[in-house]
Amino acid sequence: MTYKEWAEEYIESAETLKRKISLLKNEAEFAPAAKLRDLNNRISIMYGMYLDCMKTADILVKREGTAY
């Protein structure tokens, strides 16, 4: 597997997380207060994961062409 392929996997994971975050945000708009806290916590955790995936993909793209 090349760095580029590896980076693409991270980008795909980030996009999946982004879609799930969007769904949770839509759900949060109409959620009762008791459920809103849980949804916001999940969104926060997933957003952190999204940022980690994007940062890792960026690092891998920059390393492409270098030795393992």
C-alpha cells in the first residue's frame, strides 16, 4: 500500500464521519433536551475523529514519495 492509498482511506473515513455528523446535527435540531446532550457529545467525539483522519491523510500525502 502506498502513502497515497493510505491517505485516501483516511479521507474516505473522514467523509463517512462527516456524513454521520450531519445526520446527528439534523437529529439534534428536533431532539428533546434529555437527548440533546448525548447527541452533542457524540457530535463532538466524531468531529475530533474527523479532524484526526484529515490531519493523518495530510501527513501521508506529504510523505508520498519518501521511503517507508
